[in-house]
Amino acid sequence: MLYYAVVFLVIALIAAVFGFGGIAASAVGIAKILFVIFAVLAIASFLAGLLRRK
């Protein structure tokens, strides 16, 4: 999931360099959503691992 967030971020940066503002904005939005999903799943996995050890 983090890999795809980074891929969309790179796409956004390349699109911004070439002047495609709409595509860059969309790619940044997708990257943000994917990063938030990754962060939530990572925290949930960490907490589940801590609870399982007890």
C-alpha cells in the first residue's frame, strides 16, 4: 500500500513538472488516501500484535 502511495506521489511530481495540474492534483489526492489507509492498517496491525502477546 505504501508502495502505491509513493508511485502516485512520483506521478504527481512528474505531472506537475510538465504542467499537468489536474492530473497532478488527482494523483496527490490518491496518494494521500492510500497513505492514510496504510497508516491506519499499520497501527491496527501493531496494536493487534501487542494484544496477541499478552
